[in-house]
Amino acid sequence: MIFVMNKINLLEVTLPILTQLLKICSEFLTFVIHSLVTDVGNAPTEKNHRNQAHRQNRQGGHGSFN
């Protein structure tokens, strides 16, 4: 009987902690997915990438084309 009471007490203590951990994990995953989606939306286009490489070349940056 005492063993059963100890198990119930342990469950009462760990259940709220596990619930909080689950909440934190879900919020973190939501944040990560949201930032991934917005990063894809703000990704530089191919034209912008070429222009940036061209500017770097004119300024003596890396690249062997004019």
C-alpha cells in the first residue's frame, strides 16, 4: 500500500514537469519551423546572387570572371 502511494506521489510530481517540457518543445519546434519558412521566403534570388558576385569581383573580391 505504501509503495502504491509513493508511485502516485511520484506521478503527481513528474506529470507537471513533463507537461511543461512538452509545451517548451512544441513552442521551440513551432519557432524553428516558422523561421525556416520565413527564411525560404527571404532567400536571395539567382539574379541577386549573380549581382553580388559581380560586385565582389569589381571590388577585388574572389572570383575569376569580369
